[in-house]
Amino acid sequence: MENTKELAFHIFCKPLLHFFVSQTEHSSRVERKRRDSFGMFDGYDSCSEDTSSSSSSDESEEEVAPLPSSLPIIKNNGQVYTYPDGKSGMATCEMCGMVGVRDAFYSKTKRFCSVSCSRSYSSNSKKASILARLQGKPPTKKSKVLQKQPLVAKLAAYAQYQATLQNQAKTKAAVPVEGFSWGNYINSNSFTAAPVTCFKHAPMGTCWGDIAEGVRVEVPNTDCSLPTKVFWIAGIVKLAGYNALLRYEGFENDSSLDFWCNICGSDIHPVGWCATSGKPLVPPRTIQHKYTNWKAFLVKRLTGAKTLPPDFSQKVSESMQYPFKTSMRVEVVDKTHLCRTRVAVVESVIGGRLRLVYEESEDKTDDFWCHMYSPLIHHIGWSRSIGHRFKRSDITKKQDGHFDAPPHLFMKVKEVDAAGEWFKEGMKLEAIDPLNLSAICVATVRKVLADGYLMIGIDGSEAADGSDWFCYHATSPSIFPVGFCEINMIELTPPRGYAKLPFKWFDYLRETDSIAAPVKLFNKEVPNHGFHVGMKLEAVDLMEPRLVCVATVTRIIHRLLRIHFDGWEDEYDQWVDCESPDLYPVGWCQLTGYQLQPPAPQSSRDSQSSSSKQKKKAKSQQYKGQKKMTSLQLKEELLDGEEYSFLQGTSDQESNGSASYYIKQEP
């Protein structure tokens, strides 16, 4: 029993700072022995400068020589080991998956890294599990998977992970937005935010797991007067995207010291991290007097509780690695002529968003922002392969260092069968106007390209040379069959100059001697997206795509979302698909280092009818050419029932189910 205490002391207490509450040498020695394997301290009123290096002679150990910087290192239970050759003398703990020097492992068989792991292996009691986690060795199912991985692969992955964390720490600093805080904004208005799982393209979007209210984490303790950085355990009170409202353990219903932070930040760790990293757990000064045995308190409170996965920070780091690199060449839509593409070069990558500079721009000011999964970018040669118009560059040779982005990096579209009944030139449909994303307009198929791509034109506002046609894939969620707006109570923008109002599809088809595109050719899939009306998020202003703004979901029509930019008038709302890569969780900008545009202040809202409107319109004119006129205010009526009838549908559907909402033609 005595050996067990001594082992726990050497494993967990040596790496920690030495804090004292008494003034005599004898009491100092006694106080040091009171430190337990949780890395906690019973008192921290003062800090002794001469005890940071070593304790008394009976507790001293041999000094470790400085490690060569070229060797990969790993901390194993507070002890630092090196891997001279990456193979010899190594072992993996069968309990926690920890890798270390074989001679330092416990038991004759060297199967476990410590007594705790050995005992946890044979005992599955809840208290043993909590104790093991607090000591930095959580008994997870993943440990057996770790055993099967080659040792060299583990060491290489760990070295790369450490290097990534160091680089990430330099760039992960929050981008300050003067006068705006997501936490205050949500708290003061009782808003809810869209969960991270709604954004599959965002970091951690597909591996968020069970992170929810009640999850415990280890965070810096700001309620103390110590000169060094110390930590304490906190629980998630509320989640808003990546941001979490945390409350220190022990405060019960007291919210006076609650604070918001980004759960993916570098200062948020799973329970047990302090023990493995040699960091002290110190209770906040405000509640220090509440308990005399903080170890027993934590064991009781954490029994049955959840924490972050041990590899959470690694998953965050991996999910923020992007395949697109600077100097890659791509084909992207020409923002001045939508009907064609141009060659552009990746200038920078931030959070998966690409700043593309058109290849002919000498001063690199002619640029375009989009996400790497945007349908507006393609690999070099895409335009030629499908018959899309392309602006040839005056630059005949690639500039030094530039290279074509591999085709597999781009978002794949679904394969379609155009052999049977398919889209034909002249067919009518409804489409989101790319020059006025708040409007769904009467549109026409102008050209059928290869691989399921279509050139679409907005009726009544097309250029004579077709320079404002735009390319949509047949499976695009931005095109709809005739009657979609009517049945879902969305305002349909009629052709400019069309005098016979209110607009009726039956009359228009007869007047133009045209037919509607068959309903079965459109994408009718509605994923279980998880969005609800009123949810907050961060969204790109697609009329000025370099801006990411505070936004709200105001309508949901199956998979179609109406995005409102907080502080701006409704006329600047945009229709966006639920799987659009231009939507992000709350806290995305802070996580990636992108600048967030806060809501317009109240003074600006009052004057939007004049200066603010003009400013917004000026911005939109810089994106893809001149912005079109605001859609007309029309009252929608049912189509003539003699030739057409509607399937029953529902507006603002939040069930995420695939309801019928299309028009069908009677035989």
C-alpha cells in the first residue's frame, strides 16, 4: 500500500508546481505530502520561489539531461521519454494505449504503464473509471485499437500532431470584433444557434459526437491570484455552435463566474489532461472554502459524467487541414460574365475558404472568394470537357510555382442519366437569381451541356449575347420545377416588363409557346439537416463573398433556407441550400481566424433606407456584375386548375421530410 502511494506521488506530483500555506520548513514538507494524484492542492495562498525546481532531499530524484531537439518526445505519466530508434525497448499500455519506454512500464510482463492502468484493466467500477480518467489514463475502447497500430506510425503521428498544435497555437488567436460578442448576443436575446452537426463541411461537422450540455472539461482557472496558469474542471451549461457557456465545478446554481469560450480552442481539454501534462488543478478562490476534500468531491461529481474524447484536440487539428494549397490553379466563374469561367490561382486558404486571384491580375486585386467545396470552382480543363464557355488567359505559360489543382479535390456532383427524357432548350423552370439571391425567378433552359450541366437564363433580363447566363447542374438545389414557389407560398419574380399581373404560369407558358421542364428531372431529396427557424449562424454574404456575417434562419422550405443578415433589411436576405458550404456554426470565424461582420448597429438600421442601402448595393455590384432590381411585390394565386393541379405541400417545413411540393400536369 505504501508503494502505491509513493508511485502515485512520483507519477503525478513531481511535474507540478509546489504551493505552500504554512511558513515553517517542517510544515512545508508535510504540505507537499498532502498533494494527491489529482494534481490538486489544498491551499494556494502563496507561492515559494525556491521550491519550483526540487523538494527536500528525501523526495529528490536524479536530474534528467537535456533532450536533443531532433528526437520526438512524449510525456508518459509526467515522465519524459525519448525514442532513439523508434522501435527498440518500446511498449504500449493495454489499458490506455500510452506509448513509452518498456523498462519504465509496470509488472513483469510490461503490459501496463502504471499501477492504475493495471487495476483499471481488471476492474470496471465507476469510481475506478473516474479515478483513472482524472489521472490521465481514461479506460477507453480505443486503447485496443491503438495497440494494433505500428509503433513507428504512432510516433510519426504524434510528432506531426505536436508540430501542428504549435503552428495552430500561433494562428488560433481569436479575431476581435469591436463591440460584439456571440455570448452576450445570445444571452441577452435568448437566441439558439444551429448545432455544429448541421455543417458537414465545417471543422468537426462529421465527428462532433455527444458534446452537449453537462459535458465536463478542464479549463484555465481565472478565479485565482496565483502567478502561474492553473486549471479547474467546468461543465457546459449551454452550447451555441462551437461556443460553450461554462461553469466551474462546485458553483452549483451560481452563475456569477460563468463564461463563454470556443470549445475547440487550445485551452479546452478533456478531464485527465492536467494529470498527463503536469498541470495543476486548483479550485477557484470563490469556492475554495466549500470543501476540505476536493478529491472526494470530484470523484462524486464526475461519476457517470461525460468529457471530451482524449483525442478531441487531434480531431480538431485534423479537421482543419485543407487539401487546397496556395499557388494551385483552378477554373472559377468569371464574376463579370457569369456565362464563362477563367483561370485563377489560390492566393490564401482560411478555414477552407479560398481567396482566388484571376491569373491575369498583375496587382492581385482582381480576386474572388469561395469555399473549396463551392460549385463555382472546377479543375483545369473542366469547361472544355462539358462545353462551357471559357475565357482564355493571355498568359501562355504557367508562372513559376503555379500548378494545377488535382481533379479529386473538387466537389463531385451526382451522375445523371440524360439518355431518356431530359432537359431541352427552351424549357421553363424557376431558379434562384445569382445576381439577386433574395429572389426566385421565372427562368429558361438556354443550353444543355455535358455531364448534366445546364445554362440557365432569367426571363426578361437576359443580355443579348447571353453573357449573364449561369451554369447550374441538373441536381442543383437552386433550380425548381414550375409551380414550386406557388405551392410553397414563396414570392415568384416574374419576367421584367411582364404586364399581365398577377403572374400565372399557365398563361405564360401558352403565351410563350413553351413547356415546363418535367418535375421528375429535379432534385427532390431533402436531408435531415437539423435547422430550425430562428437559429443563429455565420453566413457568407454571397453578393460580397469575402464577408462572413452574423445571420439567422428565417424560413425553411424543405431543404431551402432563407438567411437573414442581422441588422440589415429583409431585402438583403438570401435563399441558400441547407448543405451550402457558405454557412458556418457560431464561432467558426473565431476558430479559423476569419473576420466576422457583426450586426449593423441600431443607428445604421435607422438610416438604411438611404446610406446603408446604397452601401450594400455598391458592394453587390462588385460581385458578378450589376445587381438586378428588387423583386416586385406580388400576390400569388393558384394556377388555372383546368390544365394543372398541385400536390399538397407545406410551407416552412421543419420536419426535414420529403413532402410533395411540385406541380404536375394532368394527362
